[in-house]
Amino acid sequence: MKRLDEKLDRIRSGRYSKPDFIIADAKDGDMGSGCTTPAPLRNRDGSPAAGPRRLRTYLDQIAAVVKQDIVDIMLLSASNLERMVDEGVFRDSAVQPAIRANEATDCWGGLRGGKYAHHASRNFRTAKLSRVMHGTTRPTLGASITGTDLGLYSVTFNNDLDADMASLQAFAEFRDEAAENGFRYFLEVFNPNAPRNLDPADVPKFVNDHILRALAGVMRADRPQFLKMPFNGPAAMEELAAYDPSLIVGVLGGGAGTTRDTFELLHQAERYGARLALFGRKINLADSPLDIVRFMREVASGNVSPEEAVEAYHGRLQTLNIKPSRPLAEDNVITEAVLKQH
């Protein structure tokens, strides 16, 4: 049993404690972008480094985080999962691999020159679940290369009747395929990307209600393992987490922000009922990704405050002789508006 399953069991049975908080690294950026997926190259002094970004660098970062053995889930594209499995990265690892099972059009924001994210989200799926789960036979290895039985499915509601109904129908079709293959999933619900006649102040309530409405007709066997969604403030998080304790709520990271934003988001989300954080850019773009993950665990476990974690993180950068992107005083400031509601 993976560490993730043990934690989910304790959370569902009401035995949750802070060390059970689930941390996931979202290294699935290639599903929404291309050459810009890996973090920008930098010299040790923090200055931009010459040369193109390369997939190998990204894969090496994935392998390093898995080897560190702090995160509970590594989310990646199906093609990169295959590479990592081929290289033995997940062999004997307690880290659960997961793939992005669909890439709705509002996720395509990383395409340079693209304008897709300005249109109401439309579903699209590339990954074939049976391939993801069971892999293919490699003549050079003479054995079946297995993958994973867990993936992320994403949906965005925009108060657009036709678009939202199409998204829900695609979600239903995905659940059917998942059931046929014994595939588990977690559900990502973004805030509206192209809302119609929706007051911004109503977005948190609209998203909460749509999640519960969309799952009301779904039987236990077909429900998501947990949710991944934006942190829309303490009140919205507390409302959703308290409504049905069997529905485990997690938060996504959003933009990179300051280091204080990273730790503060995790801290506030856990305080108001979230039991999982799945961060992408907040890890990928950090000055030291492995150390960000290390201190995320310390904050989630309640061992240090967000402010203390930023100070300790900068101390670690100094030890490693890495010039931080921001000075400590600037990096220890909350900049994301939703976190200032605390």
C-alpha cells in the first residue's frame, strides 16, 4: 500500500492528524505548454543561464523529488510517467504516481501566442487509461512496463449552459471508462475562466455548489478520491470541507508568488479543512525545489509557522550558496489577495 492510501484511510475514518496532510508535486506542465515547461535555467548566483530548456532537466527534477520521499503524489503526463517507469524511478517508492487524465482547453495557457484560455473551457483527453495502467511490452526488457491506476480529471464551470453541460457529459464518459478499467481519479475544479453573467463575489459559492451538485448523482464507487481546487478564502474552504467530511478537499497552488505565499496557502488551507495541497509552479519555480518541499512538510505538520519556514528556507539557500530570487524581507510578504482574508 502506498503512503497516499494509508493517509486517505486515516482521513476518511476520522483519524486525521497534521502529519497525514497530503502533499503532491504537479509536474504535468507539459500538458498545457511546450518548451517552457521546465523552470528557466539559472546560474548559481541566480542570474539567467544561457541555453534552451530541456525535457531531461525536468525529468531529473521529477526523479529527485520522488527520491527525496517527502511528497505523497507525483503528478505527471502519461508520456513522462512511461519514461520514469522505464528508468525505475517509482520502483520500491512510497510515492504514488498519477497522470493528468484530461487536458481541458483552459489548461492550454502555457502555449506561447495561444488564446485558448480566453474561451469557455472545453474538454479534451489524450491519455488512454488502459495504456496508462498496463503499459506496453518492451522487447529490450522482455516484460510489461506498468504505469498507474490514479489520475487527475479537470473540469471548469463558467455559468455557460452549453459549455457546462458538455463538460459534465464528458466527465460522465470519463467515469465510465475509469470504471471499466478500475482506474481511480481525483477531481480538479478550477474557478471560471470565461464566466458569463457571474458576479466575481459569487465565484466561491458558485464553485462550491457546482462541485456538490455535479457529484450528487455519482455513486460511491465512481466518486473522486479527493478534490483539487483553488483556495477561495477561509469561509469558502470551511463551508465545503464541513459539508460532507467524506469528500476530501485539496488546494491547487496557482502562480509562483513569494515563498511566504507558498507556505501561507498550505497553512491556511489545512486550518480551514483542506487535507491536501497539490502545487506545481510553487515548487517548479522555487530557488531550491527540494527545500521548498521539505519546508512545506514542516509547515503542514505544524512544526514551524509560515514565517519561520521562510526564514529557515533562506538560511538553507545561504548554506547552499544559492542567491535567492528575492531578499528575505520581500520574500516573507503575503502577496496573494485571497490569503490576506485570513
